[in-house]
Amino acid sequence: MRGILDKIGKIGIIPVIAIDDAVKAVPLAKALIKGGLPVAEITFRTDAAEEAMKAIVRECPEMIVGAGTVLTREQLDKAMNAGAEFIVTPGFNPEIVKYGLSKGALMVPGTASAGEMEQAMAMGLEVVKFFPAEQNGGVAKLKALAGPYKNLKWIPTGGVNTKNLNSYLDFEQVIACGGTWMVKKELIDGECWDQITEICKESVRNMLGFSLAHVGVNCETREEAEKTAKLMCAIFDMPYIPNNSSVFSGTAAEFMIKGLGTNGHIGISSNNVERAAYYLAEKGVKFVPGTEKYTPTGKLKVVYLQDEMGGFAIHLVQK
């Protein structure tokens, strides 16, 4: 179960789907996978939910399939029989949560209040849905709740979109966000699979937020690094920033003694290096073992890619 939650956390976005025609489930799943979101919460808001889950589980084994809007024991049984790997409820119903746990289900119940969250924690749950997120105070409320509930993680859903997505994901106790903006009913009904894929890709780009952080240049000696950095600072009126292993001219250029890369390195920043590394690894990118650096809380903040580009090593760095 922890493995499913860990992978969902690395993916970061859970498409929440209401589908009327199970025939469209597999092409929809393939569109999501192609867009970089191999996870879906299929809601029991339609009669096609069970068959849609079965079809995706059968035809798209790389997809993490969950069931949403689970209100009854019957729906929970149907979801598990269909192969759902996690169960989401819209609100906190202790009877349904206990029943799901007794069946060995990974339960992610909906919560909106501190009392509901405490009940979930008392049942041994570490992750709950926060719903409806925006209407219940958004990320500000979660940050307020984080004081007493430091070990609880949230999946906000309801009112989340590309504009406010990162305000939630930047908060460390949020593992992922659920949303419908990439799987609108009219897009599914119209079989607009390419459009859904593009919206997913745009969402992933926005979430990862890749940008150029700095360029590192290898020098033969510390003296050469300092001299070059000071020259750039003088010409472009940049601050001179020395540290133990290198010297910076402002934040754009780093001069160091024979670092990784034939000529130096290029730093690419991301909103979340762990998620960025996951997405790149899914594309076949490999990383240099031993180059990882972590935050005090154990989050990956720096790692080098294995291959050079134009004589420069590439590393990811946390924004």
C-alpha cells in the first residue's frame, strides 16, 4: 500500500474521472499515460465505473486505478473486484472506512474537519483526501492544521486547477492533488484524446517548473575560478559569492575546480526534484549514483544526470 501512495506522490496529480461509456475508458487511460499521468480515480458517479475500471486494469497495466465517490459496501466490493488499487470516499463515513480496511483496501477517505482527520488517524490512516479543498479554506487551512497533525498527509481535491496546483504541492504534507480539469466531460464525450494528452502535459510542465538555474564552468585552480568570477562580477555588476567548493558571479554563473562534466555543468531547477527525477526516469533518463543531496527532512534536492550535453553535466536542483 505504501508503494502505491509513494508512486502517486511522485506523479503528483490524480485525474478524477466520471465516465458514461466504459468503451471510452481504455483510450482515455492511454491519453493520460501519454500525457504523463498514469493514475486515475474512476468515480461511482456513473453506472459505467465498474466496467471502466476493469477495462483499464486489463488493457493498461501501467496505470494505477482507484475508485472514487465510494459510498456503499456494494460499491467498495465492486471496486476491489474490478482491480482498484485505492478507494476514495467523498466524506468520512467510519463504517465504510472500517469495512474497506477489513477487506485490505487502501482507503483514502474524504475529510474536511479536524475531527474527521483525527478519526482517520485513530484508524491508522496516514493519508486522507481534503475535500472540497478550495471551499474548505484551501492550502491555508491545511497549513493551520499541520501544527497538531504533523504526520498526516493530504490529497486536496475540489477546486484545484493548473493555476493553484503548485500552491498545494509546494506544501510538504500534500502528496498529490486530485482534479478534473484535464478530463472534462465534453472532452471525454467528444473523444478528444489528443487534447486531453496536451492538457496533461501542460499540467506536468507547470507542476515540475523546469528552468535554468545556473551554468557551472570548470577551472584548473581555485585562483583561476576566483579571478574569472571577479572579472564577470566587475563587468556585469554582479555580487561575488565565494563558498567552499566554488565561486559564484551572482546566481547565474558558478566557477569551480574540475567539477563534474568535461567543461562544467548546467543546473536545471524544478519545483520538486523528487517528482522531476521520477518523470525523467520514466523517459529513460539515468542518474549518477552518489550525487544525490537531500534536505534535512529527507527530500531529494540535487542529483546529476548520467549523460553530458555538449560537454556539460546536467544536474537538477530544488528551487
